[in-house]
Amino acid sequence: MALIAHLLGRTRAYAASDLHLRPGLAPRVRIQGRLIPLEGEAALPAHVLEDLLAPLLDDEGRARLARDGAADALHRDEAGTSWRCHVFQERHGLAAAFRTLAAAAPTLEDLGLPPTLARLAHLRQGLVLFSGASGAGKTTTMAAVVALVGQDEPRTILTVEDPIEYVHTSERSLVLQRGVGVDAPDWTSAVADAMAFGPDCLVLGELRDVETARAALAAAETGTLVLATLHGLDATQAVDRLIDLFPDEERHIARLIVSECLQGVVCQVLVPRLAGKTRRAACELLLRTPAVAAIVRDGRLHELGDCIQTGRALGMQRLDDHLEALVAAGEIELGEARRAARDPRRFEDRTVPSDDRRHEPRLRSLALVEVTERDEVDRPIDVSLGRTLDLSHDGVRLELPHPLLLRSRVDLKLVLGEEVLEARAEVRTVEARDPRRCRIGLRFLALAPAAREALDRWIRVRT
């Protein structure tokens, strides 16, 4: 156990999220989603690793490992940090993955997620899905929402998890948590027992098979708020995968039930922050509307993305829109947003979109520019002074003391010698390596004929 304590201590010191052990290889840790070897650590022979992992499992865990080839356990190290340990058999011997667990569920504010998610905790019934790739933090986000359930009035909350990751306290509400393999023999019986108990809110660690999906939909249909996770890269894929859990002959009725009880889908990714070793969540949010229900009922799931786009006033958001906002706020790099985006083309590293005039000369190092930002109803909200970096007939690149929101529209007053050119423009790129010196790429939307002539004269004389 001394070696395990040493390795977990080094994992904490690196602020890593995971520790991976495999026979014949040096230990590896995951930092900001990237797997790197622990420097200075020797490879672990199969017999040494087996001796290290065996004490982490109780009798039931060892029986599950022998029967199923895998088992989960919770381990608390000498520093008091809790870890989820997944031990499994692979061709070289026993391997393991350790993931650090927070002492308490974080808040939505801690995670930097939109406050709209809090509405999901106050629903009386229906199904809410939390989706994403493995390790995307969907369980953490669901725990933050669970912590808000029962704030309006006392409710009974029952969780079924494998294993229990966050311990929720019973303050106003009664919270019961069952760990599969510890408090219940298997997943199916744990979910069946939960249905018999009849909680106000049922939390399922994962929708992993058709039996669990049937139970979740039955509970959501009959007056229970069901929160559950499953794998899916966006809201459309999450709903599709839920329905695909059912056999062909049941999918039609499954679509009908999902269309009636689905209240929301939260799909998220974790993206490295601009500075530091931590990552932050970016999410897509789909909420129930009559249009969403009709699309699910009719099997037109490819149209859900359009519903999110048109439902922004209701609090919905596309993942790529959230990524754009994080780039504009200087929280993440443009390249990281491109890697996480559903449509990477939105994050091409360019200032002005290339078109037929892409080869025309640009004028560099000009003078002052006044930028007036506008809100959603086109009212001026802020005025900033910056300097121009380069200028063409199509647009301008500026340096401002703060970032702007991608795709937002601004009014410009460009100083061209003795003239002041006024224009309306759209923000196309934001480079915020230094939050106080942000490079903003703008494309002109409207130029009066006189302003265009002045711009043409200025460029022609100075190039």
C-alpha cells in the first residue's frame, strides 16, 4: 500500500485527474485530458501490480473481479482524498485506473455552467439526460444539479451508482444512495428496487441497457424526475442512443414515450483552460418545447440542432456557441475550441474570411479606432478605444484591451488621417493570449459609399 500511496500522492501533486497502471509499463497520469508517464517511476511487473491492487477490493469486489473480469472500489488515501478505482483484467494481467473524487458536489457556478441548468432541478417529473464522452464530467454536472433538487420543498432522492462518487447530504430532502455491488447485488436489481421505493427524484449513474432504459422511462412517465447519464457527443446523439437501446420492434413506442417525458439534455466536453493545469466544461443544452417533442416523436432527430439554435431565448445553447464565448472571454485557446467543436470550421485561425479579394494589399499599423458594442436588441452598451493592426476593403484587425463575443456586431469609427470612417462590422475571430491585449478580426457589414471611397483612397495611396 505504500507504493499506491506514493503514486496517488504524485498524482495529486501534478493536479492530474487520473492515474493509470498497467503491467510492464511505468505509471501514467492524465493532465488536462493528456496522458503522460510519471517521470522517474519504474515499470510495474504483473505480480507487483497484482499485490498492490488486491487489498483495494473487499470480498465482494474480488468475487466480481473473478466472475466478470472487472470491479470498482472506493479508496481514501492518507491525505483524505477519495478515489474511484476500476480494477480490470487485461492480457498482461491486472490493470487499474484511479480517478480523484471531490469531497462534495460542486455548484453550477463552480463549473462555469449556465444558470439555466438549475431549472432542471426544479422539475416535478420527466427525464433529463447528461451526456458526453467518457471522462467529460457528466457525472459531476449531474451531481451539481442533484444538489439543487429539493430546494423548493422536501423531496425523496434515490441514487443508483456504480460506485457512489459524490456524497449528498440530507438537509431539507431525504437522500438515499445505493452503490451497486455494495448496497445492491447488481445494476438490474438496484433499479428494480428503486422503482418499488418510488422516490420523487431517481438518479441513475448510467443508462447502460434496455432494462435500465425501460425503468427510467416508466418512472419519468409516472411522475418521477429521472436524472441519468449516457454516452453521446451532442444532444441529438444522446437521444438517438437512448432510443437505440430498445429492440427494433419497440423503438416506435420508445420514441413516443421519450417525446412525452424528455425534459432536457445536457451534453458537455472538458477543455483545457488558457492558463493552469485545470479544464473547464463547455456544454450544449436542449430543453423541452412542443417542437422538440414533435421532432423526437416523428424520428426527425437531425432537426434537434436547429431547435437549439432557435431556442436561444429560452436558454438553449449549441456546444460550438459556448466554445466561441469561452474563446472570446479568454478562457480557452482557439485551437482547443477547434478540437472540441462539432464544426471545427467555425474556429479557423483567420482574421477576415478569404474570398475573391483575399490577395489585395493590407495596410498595417494605422491609428486609433473607437468600437461601440451592441446588445441583442441593437442598443449600444460599451465603447472602447483600440488601435488598428491591418486594414483591407473587407475588414479590419484591431487590438483592444478586452475580448469581444464572436459573431457579435459592433460600430466602428476608424481614424484615417483627417477623416473618420464609420462602419458596422461583425466579430469573426478573437485571439486573447493576453487578456489586456486582444486581437479582434472584424468583417465589414455596411459601408456608406462615401466611406468606401475614403477607404479606397487611403489604401491606394499607402500601398
